[in-house]
Amino acid sequence: MSPLAAATRVLVTGGAGFIGSHVVEALLARNVAVTVLDDFSSGHETNVPDDPRVRVVRGDAADHDPVADAMDGCTHVVHLAAIASVERSMNDPIGTHRSNLVATLQVLERCRVVGIERLVYASSAAVYGNAQLPPVTESGPLSPSTPYAIDKLAGESYLRFYEHTYGVPSIALRFFNVYGPRQVSDSPYSGVISLFMRRAAEGAAVTIHGDGLQTRDFVYVGDVAATITACIELEGTPTSTIMNLGSGTPTNLLELLDAIEDVCGTRVERTFAAPRPGDVRHSVADVTRLRENVRQIPVTTLMTGLRSLESVHRRVE
Ligand code: NAD
Ligand code: UD1
């Protein structure tokens, strides 16, 4: 890892969103200038730090002109803009495809023209589907089972194509289930931790899809932002350019609810509904590659992460 040159400017697509806003903060903390490209479809202006080192471009990452404008003067790119809900991609495969794949191609094409030094791409654990027993490794089989996962995997293939054919250096990080402050909690498509924490704070019941024994690898957003920043700073080419980004710890939904009850000091009523179509049963990362290549692996335990989230929810009420 080395300090970045003073001329470094990082484009963060989706920088007004949940993960993106933490990445912007982490880069500013390392004194790196940032450009944010966002269409504010799920991101918020209030998520973007009011800082003279931040330039904001409002526009669709699937369109040529806003991407060209945003990448002007940039040396690196973190491409996060996408529609993050797996369930929404089942309900609207065509609507989500534009943001989840066309935007990736548009960003890559501009990276080629500009000669970007490195692109870091938000892929997903969803590309594994149910193909492997956990913990899943990057070299094992893949089985994307939703339009969201198919688009993310196609994005990885485009990264490889642009790297091999045009020399655009890139790293694809397969994020597992990211949670933490600023994750939207009031949409039916919100991530399960933000939804359940909100319900717990309101004293309302939660809905569990399936038997609640499905597992997820919940990874704290501060750790994700730190790893992305480390990937931008990484010297030379890593031996692996596709890496899992998770905590390596499985938690099922019933265990998650017990932890939420503990942290919030309330009992949460549960109702059970049908499993979601395409839902992955078990999802846990093997983080060996990340440890070997980037040395910046997630460290925040679920209880510590939930406590920090609970204090945010408490302040908001
Ligand atoms: P988010 O919805 O908070 O952030 C996405 C941001 O992208 C938002 O600010 C939104 O306004 C913007 N955006 C969406 N479509 C756009 C477009 N076409 N043009 C410009 N901006 C657009 O979601 P998030 O959880 O922060 O997810 C960030 C990235 O990480 C996504 O690519 C998502 O697929 C990926 N990811 C997230 C998780 C997770 O658990 N949250 C896990 C794996 C991968
Ligand atoms: C999440 C991310 C996705 C990412 C993937 C990587 C979100 C919105 N989705 O998808 O971007 O690529 O992780 O692993 O952040 N559930 C309930 N009740 C609810 C909500 C959810 O039982 O009210 C269940 C779901 O059926 C699923 C689990 O909780 O089994 C997690 O769901 P969700 O938070 O939507 O995330 P993923 O689909 O895993």
C-alpha cells in the first residue's frame, strides 16, 4: 500500500448511496479528491459530504454524457451505481438491467478512453447462487439464480474483457451482505438488517421468508469502505483480481433476530411467509484471497456493528 499521488481523483459512481457515501468519506479521510456520479434514484444528497474536494455529477451511469463528464480529471474509479435489490430484479428484470449492466459497460468504455489506472467494481456473492457448500471460494462453481446475479457476473466478464483486450486494470469485489448506517430501511427492497432494526425500533413485527435458517455473511460497511480504499491504493497488480469481501462468519435469520433483540433490548414478533423465488440458501465467504492480496479484511463483529446501528436508530427517533 502506498500514499496516492496528489493528482489522484477517484470517481465513485453511486457515491450518494449507502456503501458509496462511506467510500467517499474513507477517501476524503485519506486526502483524496472525489467525484460522485449518481442519479439519486435511491441515494440522497444528504449522504454526500459538503466538502470542496467533492464534485457531484447528477446523471445516469448508463448514459454516455454524464459518465464522460464525471470521469473528466479522474485517475481511478469505484463503480457502485446499481439497483442493489435482488428481489427487485426478479420483479423488474429489464428495468434493473440498465443500471446493473449497461452502466458497467458505459463506465468501462470511458475508462478505456481516459486511461484509468484502476477500476474497482461492486460484484456480489449472488453470483455463486447455490453452487457451492459454504464457505464459497472464488475458484469454485458459479450459479447466478436471479437477473441481478446474472448482470453482476456479466459485469465481471466485461471487466476481464477490458483488462485483457485494452489493458484497463480492474478489481472485482464480490460483496456479501453489507449493513450499517445510512442503509435505506423504509423500502420493501431494503436489506434485511436495516428492515429488521427499523421494525425493532418501531415495535413492529418482522416477516421471515422461509424457515429463517438461511444463512448470510453480514459485513460491516466501514470494513467494506476500508477494503475498497485499500484496493485503490494497492501497488502493482494483485495475483487475483476477483475477490470475496465478507466477514467469513455465517449467521442465520433466527440468530440475527436474537442478536437484534439483545442489542435493542426488545422482543421482536416474527411472522413467516413463503421463501423468495431465487433466494440463496447459504452464503458465507472464504476470504483467503482478500487476506493474501489486499491484507485489509473485515474485522467488525455482528454485535459491534449492530450496536453502532442501534445508536443511529435511537438518535433518529
Ligand atoms: P444503494 O442503493 O444505497 O446505492 C446505489 C447508488 O447508485 C444509489 O445512490 C443510487 O441512486 C445510484 N444509482 C443506481 N442506479 C444508477 C444509475 N443508473 N446511474 C447513476 N446512479 C445510480 O445500494 P448499496 O447497497 O450502497 O449498493 C452499492 C453497490 O454494491 C451496488 O452495485 C450493489 O449491487 C452492490 N452490492 C451491495 C450489497 C449490499 O449488501 N448492500 C452486496 C453486494 C453488492
Ligand atoms: C443482498 C443485497 C444484494 C447483494 C447480496 C450479496 C440488499 C438489498 N441486497 O441480497 O445487493 O448482492 O446481498 O449476498 O442489500 N428476508 C426476510 N425478510 C425480509 C427481508 C429479507 O426474510 O423482510 C430474507 C431474504 O429472503 C433473504 C435474506 O433475508 O433470505 C437476505 O435478504 P436481503 O437483505 O434482501 O439480501 P440478499 O437477497 O441476500
